[in-house]
Amino acid sequence: MTVLVFGRGGQLGSELARYPHVKCLNRSKADLSQPGVCASVIRSVCPRSVINAAAYTAVDQAEKDEALAMAINGAAPGEMARECAALGIPFVSISTDYVFPGEGEQPWRPEVAPAPLGAYGRTKLAGEQAIAAAGGVSAVLRTSWVVSAHGANFVSTMLRLGQERDRLSVVADQIGGPTPARDIAAACLAVAEQLGTDPAKAGTYHFAGTPDISWAGFAREIFAQAGIACEVEDISSCDYPTTAQRPHNSRLDCTSLTVTFGIRRPDWKKGLSEILNEMGEIG
């Protein structure tokens, strides 16, 4: 039977589409902003499990358009979860470290009470709460700093700017674990499969790359692996103001995912090498 994935156009959806037993739908086939669409699609496909890889991820724009972000990040996952619960099939949905306030230095554990800083985090938290309220066999997988060879992300941005300039100023006081979308895809499928045989594993988990690093440090590694001679200057978040406040601490404690599902944190440096190879950027 098929694994149904919402969000074909994103980084994670592009990676999940590589698997032959996965059916990925983009916005033209399933517009998550429209009520009833998700449930209708799930009923028509009759999959063995559902993965929600779709999201409104424009963090700054969400401050101005929270209603649309809430429809996609909050209401749609809840609708998916309720339909999966009604059909008795596992549901996996991706969430984010932005549900936390981003203070301190300790990695966030799944059981810590969320306290989002902005609209994006609030809408993702609403989705988590709607999934829990559905009462089915589901897992929320919070992740951070997603990167891949597809679409716009930190890696593609650094490659472009690094080739244009000799020096870049990059924020150094935000710390987290870059996470290759390919590893998230494999984790989602493994979680969905195990939920099908052991529903007791349902819950909220964290999955992020290791080791934790700053954006500036990440940029240096990108340039080093790509052979780009661009100097990185460390700056603070206040030197690079954005509409939405970013968490300073995006570290995630992924222990429970390893203990419950046997899934370990991926080495993002290895993942970065694979991404650059796919992009033809290894120098």
C-alpha cells in the first residue's frame, strides 16, 4: 500500500518523492488552505500511512499573514490527523524548534512546555495541538534548520552569496543542528512504519543534525566543503534585524527518538557533502 505525502514542492517532499512506494501531492492536487481537501484526498487514496511534509514556512511573512499560516500549519494537520484516526492509519507530521522560546543553552526536550516567539511558531504549535486532539496513532517530529539540494535554503543562499562576495557577515549567536531533508525523509518513513506495528510509540519527538553549531560556523563549513574563498564575520542577531524574532537556542534533545525508534541524529557535515555533490558544488 501507498504512503501518502502532502507537500511535494518542499525540501522534504522532494526527498520523500524519491521512494517508489510514496505518493506525493503538491499544492495543485491538495491546497492545504482549503478546508476539507486533506480529508477528501486521504479517503480517495486509502494509504497505509500519511506524512505531512507541507507547511507555511515564510517566518517573517507569517507575522503579516498569520491567518493563512494558521490554515496551513494549524488547521490542515488537524484535519489530516482526524481522518487518519477515523481510518485507523498512522500519521506523521513535521513541526519545528520555533515552538520554543529559544532561550538558554540546554537542548529542548519534547516534554518541555512550548512558548513560541512569533506567528510561525504559534501556527505550528496549533497544528501539534490539533493532532493530539484527534486521538489517533500519530507522531509529531520537530526538526530544525532544514537543508537540501532543492529550493531556497541556507546552503543555496550561502553558495550564491559566497560566489558573489569576498566577505559575509553571518549571525553567530543562534545555535542549532542543521538537518538534511534526506535524513528527515528516512526518519519519517521509519516512524510511520513502526507506528503501524506498535501504536504505543505515538507521541512528540525531536530530530536534528549533529553537532550543534552557529549559522556563522555552518557558513564556514559550507564554504570549506565547496572550495569557496569567502571570509565569514561573526555578528549578533541585533546586527541583522528581521520582522520575526528568531530563537537563539534551537538545540533539540533527540534522545527519545533514538530510544523509541532506533533513529540517531544524522551527521550534517556528511549530509552537506552529499547535498553539494548533488548540486555539483564540490570544489
